[in-house]
Amino acid sequence: MQTIVIVDYDRRWPDIFEQLSARIWTAVRGLATAVEHVGSTSVPGLAAKPIVDISVVVPNEATVRDAIDRLAGLDYVHQGNLGVEGREAFTTPGALPAHHLYLCSKDSLALANHLAVRGYLRSHPDVAREYGALKKSLAHEYPHEIDRYTEGKTEFLLRILEQAGIQAVDRDRIASANRRPSQADSPRPASRFGKLR
């Protein structure tokens, strides 16, 4: 059973991202448009799980398959979208620093979500501190329940997305990916990755 661990910001996280992204870029150069540091480790001062989140950005859906094939050359194993439309996830090679790798087309809602949260928290350090405190509290309350931990962050993050200008219809789509289905619903694919960052 995986334990949710939230730690204080580590100044090494941007360097870890640079190391990993340089390796990834060698595989996707000429196809991808960017490799982005996303998630809580991308926000200075924000407490986070000590796992760097990386999004490879491609121009459109038509290039996703080619990017998946190129990343396989670096021993990344494609896992599908794990319940998040517009975001492909990968298992990561064990010898590298802890990270989650995603692949998104530049117009996907999943990428817009990641970039909006990152941008807002980087420019609002007081909100980032509040979010960090919430994550620590949730990890303490639900140390082995990733769905409850993720669900506990959802309302806070939806407020951030609203402030960042994400439209209500898109916030609703994001929220539905983060809330546990009722017993009557078909089960969502299990994911060790949080939906909202």
C-alpha cells in the first residue's frame, strides 16, 4: 500500500526537471513543441510529493502516437490516459529520479489545467502556501487513500482554475475526473497519479 507523503519545497526539484527534460528532449525533438515542468514541484515554495511532474507537449492529437513510440525508446511504458482525457501517462524507468511523465497535445484541457494551476500558484505565493498546508493536512488524514486525498483538493483547485480564467464548462469536466464515481457508475481506471495538481 502506497503512503502519501508531502514534503516541504526542495530547491533541487528544478534541477531534477532540467536533467530529466534534457534526456526526454533528445527523443522528442522535432516532434514535440515543449517539455514543461508542471505539478506542485514546479511552484517555488510549495509543499509537494517528492515526484517531479513533466508534460511533453505535442502540436496535435495526430502526433501523440509518434511521441509515444519515441518515448518507448527511453524505456517509458505507455499506460493510456488513466481516466484523464487528453493526457497520456507513462511508467518511468526505475534508475531515474522519481517523476511522472505525461504527454498532451497543446490544445488539450489536461495541459491547460496543469499550466493554469502552475501559473496561478507561481504568481500567488500566499495561495500556494495555503494549498501546501491543505495537502499536508489531507496526507495526514488519508495517508493511504489517494482518491480521498485527490478529492479533498478538488474544490480548492477549482477555485484556482476559476481565478485563472478556465471556463465553467471546462472546470466541470476537470471536476468530474477528480471525483470518485458513485457505486452506480462504472469504475474509473485506477491511477497513482493525481488528476489536478
